Amino acid sequence: MSRISDAFNSFFSILFKGELPPLVARRYGYVKPAAVRPAAPSPPPKPQAGPSDGAVQILAILQRDARLLDFLMEDISGYADHQVGAAVRDVHAQSKLALERHMKIQPVIDGVEGDSTKTEGLAPNALKLIGNVPPSGQAPGGVLRHKGWKADKVDLSSAPPSNILAPAEIEVE
């Protein structure tokens, strides 16, 4: 049975690769054992976006600490404004604490909104030009309408990677 398997392996290897499989060549004495090339190691798997990404982790943290997803997924159209406002205060405070615990967030431009500012020295992806933007898509400056935000430091080591943002809760009676 081994010879039939070797024959098929040899046939397809010669057909597609143009060479005899090293194992078959060695088994039947066509090459010396020292001359057989070791198989090339397979390339490492390409990293894929998934549950270990920081976006999912930070969302899980915001749900765990501030119940942000519960608030966002709730239909609030039936509640009065004062009820929504009361809920938002708690979600806001807890979300801010969670972000401060895991990230250092800084403004892109540390200036006063409404004042004139220069764009010199800032990365293009750190700016969003609005208003009367020249055709070149660049401007030396303008009025600061929003400071922007950047993450100077991110520490998600305490958040285990998972695609579960919040586990289901079951009360046992």
C-alpha cells in the first residue's frame, strides 16, 4: 500500500512542483539523506482583526464600568428628558473614569475653541479642515472649532481579549 501512496505523491509532486518528493526520493535511494532539503517553515499566520483588538476591549470596559452599551442600545424615546438626563450623568461619570484608568487622552491642539490657530507642524490626519477649504486641501491656519482628541497612552492589559462585551446575567432562584 505504501508504494501506491508513494506513486500518487510522486506523480502529483512532479506534475505540480516539478520535483520528486524528498521523502520518496530518500526512501528509494535517489538522493543521499544529507542532500535532502529540509521543508521550508510555514510562514506565521497573518494577524487578523478580531476580538483582541483594542476597540472591542475598550467597549467591553465601558460596558463593564459604565453600562454604556445598555444605555446606547435602550430605546429612550419613551422617557422624559429629565429621566434621560439623570441616566446620562451616571453613564458619563463612569465612562470618563474608565477611560482615564485605561488611556491618557489629550487634545490634538491645546487651544481655546474660537481662537485662531496654525496648522503648521501637525500631521494631516490630525486635522479636519472645514468651511472654505482651498482646492489644495491645505491651509496655514484658521479658527479652532474643535480641539480634537488623541490617545497618548493606552493600557488595556487588564482587559482580557474576547468578543463578549458583556456576559448575559442569569439570576438563579
